[in-house]
Amino acid sequence: TPTGMLALMLMCGGDSLADIVGRRWGKSKLPWNHSKSWVGSLGMLVGGFSFAILIIAFYTAAGVFTGPFTSYLVPVSAIALTGTAVETLPFKNIDNITVTLTAVLLGLLLF
């Protein structure tokens, strides 16, 4: 299953882009977590989804993952959206663990 790769891509693509974009353009902070911004969270969602769907596209084209590529779009979207929501929670310094665990648990359920 693509579960492990998906969790890794959320951290590599999503969390990295959230940090870069949030520091640069993140003026409007989230009401429940003033250390995170709306634009940073959007960066997390877009970066995590993009990296995850790109790696799944490669593995699907190579025949490693079975089924049509389109069958992965909804689960990846749900996992990226949930991972982004978890990343916005006000738990200091453990978001890397909670996002990864969330992605793995959802991946095990959805794939």
C-alpha cells in the first residue's frame, strides 16, 4: 500500500512548504493556534497532496500499485486534509508525530 509513502510525502512536501510559505506570507494566524497561519496551512495541504499524488502516479504508472490512478484521488485528498487539520492543532513540537500517525492510521483504513 502507499501508506508509508503518503505519510512521508505529507511531511516532506506538506510540512516543508507550510513552513516556507507560512514564514513568508503567513500574516493571518489561525484563531485556535496563533503560531500557525492560514496560508501556511494551505501550503501544507497543497504541498502534501501534490507530493503524495505525484509519487502515487509514478508507482501506479510503473505497475507497483494496482487499480486506476483515479481510485487514489479521494483517499489521498482525505488523508492530506486530515493531516493538515491535525497539523493546525495547538500541540507544541509534536505535530510531526501526530501528522505522521494520522496519515498512517487513515492510510491503513482507506487503502
